[in-house]
Amino acid sequence: MKNKKAAMEMSVGTIVTIVLLMSVLVLGLVLTKNIFGSAQGAIKMTDDQLTKEINKIYGEETELGIYPTSRILEIKQEETDEVGVVVKNLNEEVESSTFEYTISVMENQCPIEDSKALNYIKLGQTGVKTIKVGDSSVFRVRFAIPSNAPFCMIRYNVDVTADGAFYASDDFDLEITAK
């Protein structure tokens, strides 16, 4: 009789241990997914969050900042993502300036023409905003990669003018990966 009772207690203890271990495993997987899921581009950030993040990384006295900070936007085929371009008005000569940015292909390692590489930009290839001195503004550039896009890298250049005169320039890379 004692053996049956001991066997029953051991079975219950084993089941409880397995349930607890599975719970910890599931929580660990959820935590890992959340950590790596937060490393996406600018698509899920608000403009204010994006501005604060870029200002924190690049400092307050940078004319032009690009997010993600790695300057590499990795997008799978059939997916979309965004790059954040923050322009800060450091012109102290006038109260506000009109800023215009344009994105162009700087270097293309893909077996496609530059015009097709520009077609991956669905929104935000150009933009215009008036920014007061000391303020900054976010421009979002949305990319949509088709299913037949080749796996390759494209370097895009961002040119910014203030009231028609050159203001700043920077670049970022788009890496297209398998879905």
C-alpha cells in the first residue's frame, strides 16, 4: 500500500514539475519574441517617438538623422517597412525654413535598373515641410518589396535642401531578403 501511495505522490510531483517547466518555457519564448520583435524599423513608431529616438542617438545638434541607426533596413519579399528621416533646423538666420528632401539611388547591387529600385519606395520619396529654428521634423519613407524582388542591397541617398540651398545629405542601405 505504501508503494502505491509513494508512486502516486511521485506521479503528481512529476506532473506539477512538467507543468511549471512548460510555463517557464512558454514565458521565455514570448519574452524572446518580444525582444527581437521590437528591433523592427520605424514602421510602428509615432513621429514623436521616432524624433526622440534619433535625437537621443545622434545628439541635438545634427541636421539630419536616419532611423534605424544601423542604416540598414532589412525587408523580406512581400513585406513593408519604413525608414525615418529627421531634419533639424539649425539655420539661425531666419525664423523658419522650408526643407525639402529627395531620395535617390546611390549604389545599386541589384540586377534591376535604378528606376525600379526607386519604385520600391511606396510613400515618401520626396517631401517638403516648414520647420522653425531649433525644431525638427520626421519624414517617413515607406518601402514595399514585391515577391519577385531579387536578394540584394541598394544604397539610397537622402539630399536635403533648406529654402532651395543644400542643407545636408546622408545615406542608408536596403537589404532585400527571402520571405
